[in-house]
Amino acid sequence: MNGYVRRLAEEKINRALLRAPAVALLGPRQCGKSTTAKFLLKKSDSVYLDLQNRVDRNKLTEPELFFERYRNKIICLDEIQLIPEFFSVLRSEIDKDRRPGRFLIMGSASRDLLQQSTESLAGRLAYIDLTPFLLKEAADIKSWDDIWLRGGFPESVLAGNDLDSFEWRLDFIRTFMERDIPSLGFNIPTPVIERLWVLLAHYHGQTVNYHKLAAAVDISIPTLKKYLAILEKTYMIRILPPAETNLKKRLIKSPKVYLRDSGILHALRDIEEYDSLLANPVAGSSWEGFVIENIIAEYDRWHPSFIRTSNGAEVDLMLERAGKRHLLECKLSKAPKPSRGFYELVSDIRPEQAWIVAPVNEPYEIKKGITVSPPQDVRF
């Protein structure tokens, strides 16, 4: 399945391989990194190693010999976070031969978690983040409501029915807590991370109250912040910062928290079917998070934030880049009506364009500079 954004990812990888000795393709487990890389590598002279496989890991027992044998091929190393000590070996090899496109490495952790790669491969490594499937990627084979309900992980969104999709996500959550977190070197009791994750599903789209959340999980605030950072750096949650702007209004300074995949959110809230989702109080904030992830993933070079004033005026997402701003408000309605506070903020900020993102069939302008649009038709 090669949708618009997936092809865009392949183009980014190819461009990066032309300029950097090593390229890191990062993203959550099961989001399609290996499939994307293998599809791309079919077109080139390459060798692929899965570092979860003992046989493949043994091939790197003498890495210098392996590199010498495949010096003229692209060497792809999957799940690189399992052997972080290997980055120093890579650095030495790249320094011997800095030709572009020598290594494609993949991992299920963010660049911040791969600290040794940052330290050892600075200036030698290009990063590309890959998300689960977005709305416009799966729109040809699934309806938007299915994609919203099931989320973007391929096995979930392409499942034969809602029950199979729901059970896959429950298995994913369990495996992530019991296997993936420990494999990254974090010693977090499974009941604690499970309780925190379920609480975050109930806080989805809200500003973070560290005192209240830490008390609910029965951990200290520093420990809470550490666990939130781990969930963020493994692509499970997004901490959306408040905007730093010179508005003559008192702004809320706390960040907001979202579960990045709507399907994982719904599994943690025990929502199996679309009708149950619409009847659940989380529906509005779930749609908000779903839209935000789709927009941020496509416009990944823009800086995201939100605005909320002390009197309740709010913009769900502001994207900034090179002095330009776009404002987006998310409404779960076929006939969305922006709030008075939204109009006030649009007037104060004067963005390039303001958007009301809703499940409508096609874009239309409701006021000069303000467009109602489905997520896939937002265009900067």
C-alpha cells in the first residue's frame, strides 16, 4: 500500500541517501518502517539485516569483515536500538569511507532516545520519522470513519473487521508495555505504565496537571515526567507545547497531551465500534488528536503549538515557519460553527490562513481567510 505520504517518505529516504553516509528511519513499532525500506531497497543493490534475528546479529560479530564484503551495497540494519553500542563501530566505518548512502538504519525509538547515535554519528546521520498510515494514505481502501476508529497502524486499519482490529491493538499495547519498554533499557513496572497510559487516554486533549496525574498514578512528579518522556520518545504520546506569542492576553502555559494514534486511544478507552465512539465523551477530543497528528505529520517542518487564553479562547493547533502562521480548529460536526474566541484569536494573530477541520465532504470558505475543510484537503 503506497499512499501519498508513504511515497513522500520514500522520496525523503532517497534524497537523504544521496547526501548522508547513514540515514535513520525512525517510528513506532509496526508502523511500516521495514516494509517501506524493503520496497525501496528492491530498487537498489543492498543487504538487509534484522537485528531482532539472532542469525542476522551474529553476522555482525566481526563488523569490519561484514562491511568490507558489502562495501559497495547499501547496508540496512533494522531495530538498531537493540544494540546501541554498535553506533561507535558505525562511526569508525563511516569515517573510513564517507560516501553517501552507505547505511540505512531503522529503529522503534526517537532520535532523542538513540543518544549514542546523536553523540557518535553527529554530522554523519540524517533522520526521517515515519508515522503509521495517515488518512490520505488509506482513504482509497478505507472510509475516514474506519481510519479514525482503528488508527493508522497497518495491521489495525487493514484488519478484516472491527473486532480483529481491536484485538490487534490490545495485543500491541500489551507487547509494548511488557517487551518494548524493557528492551529499550527502561525498568518500569508494567502495572504502573499501564495505569499511566489508561489515565492519559482519559486526559487526551487536555492540559497536563502534573500534580494531579502523579497522585493518580502514585508516583512522584519527577518520575511522572520521566515516564511521559519515554512514552513521547517511543511515539506513543504527543506533548503539544503552548504557543510563545506576544498577544496582549494571558495565555495558558501548560502543555497538552495526546495519544498519537487514535486506534490506541480507543482501545485504551474500550471503544470497539464507530457508534460507540460517537456516543463516548472522548469523541470530540479524539477527533481533535486525529486531525492534529495528520496535519503535523504532513507539515513536519512547521513548528506546532496551541493557544488558550485565560478567558477560554482557544486554537487547537498553530503551525509556524519562517514567520508564517496557520491556525487550525478541530470540530466534530458536519456544520461546524467556530467560537467567538476563535474569531478573536484569528483577528489578533492575523495568520496566512485559518482552518476549521471537520468531517465535511469538501472545503468551503465561511469567511475571508477562514476555510472549513476535511483533514486531507488542508493545503498550505
